[in-house]
Amino acid sequence: MNFDAAVLALVARIPRGRVATYGQLAALVGKPRSARAVGRVMSRADGVPWHRVVNSQGGISRRSRMTGMVTQRIRLEQEGVLFRRGRVVLSRFRWNGGESGSHETGRDGDDRDDARRPLGRRFRLGLGVSGPQVVASFWANGASGVTMLTVAGDRPAAHTTAELGS
């Protein structure tokens, strides 16, 4: 099996809710210093879950078109993969390279296959354009309620906190 076919076969085995890095795939194929070659293969990938491959820091690699980057993040979030500071939490969501149904167990014995287990607070950031200004909204779901902060330009435009019922 050639390098391209081996990479695509591995990517097809990455289970839903898991990610692999370019370097990890290269090592699993037997070419540990070929992460860029994996990137080249992935740029032409079709019919495989390409969105489950991220860079070594858990980030979404830059592309010439921004829509591909947004699509990748949306697909990963739909599968339950969580991001922290714009990066996948690799310690929790990295695929271990085993069979498609296998998963890792953490050092403390926790089941890392449970992608729905909350990490604590959940955050969302929405961006939009309102006239000449960029508008950003930040939501934080905490134990006591939902907080939303909207920023227009360089000043907060609105701040809302909704208490959760008990």
C-alpha cells in the first residue's frame, strides 16, 4: 500500500469524537518525519473524515479559504470535541490509533471515550459585522447561569446574566 492510501485508510478509522495529528498519522504509517506529506494527502482527501485531522497543538491548520477552517471546527464540535483557546483538548480527544471503536483511558483511570462529559464551563464566541464595526458576542454557561457579553468596536455594548432555575 502506498503512503497516500495508507494515510487515507488510517483517517477513515478515526472514530467520531476523536482527532489525530498530522505527525501522529505519519508515525502510524511508518514515516515519522512526514507530517507535511500527510497534510498534502489531506488537502486532496475525499470521502474520509478529513475534519478529524489537526496540527500538533490541536489547532486547525490554515487554509487558503477560511470556510474550510470554519467547517472543520463546526464538524468537530458537532461530534462533541471540545476546544480550549481555539485548540482541541488533545489530552482528552486524541485517537490512540487502535481499532475504530477503541479508546484511551487516562492516567487516573477516567474513560476518555466519553466526549459528552463536561469540562466545566462552556464558552462560545460569535462574530458579526454591524456597519463599520465588528461585533463579538461571548457566552459562558456556568453553574449559576448564562452570561453574555457583546462588544462593538472596543467597548462593551451589552452585558446580560440569566440565572438558571433550580
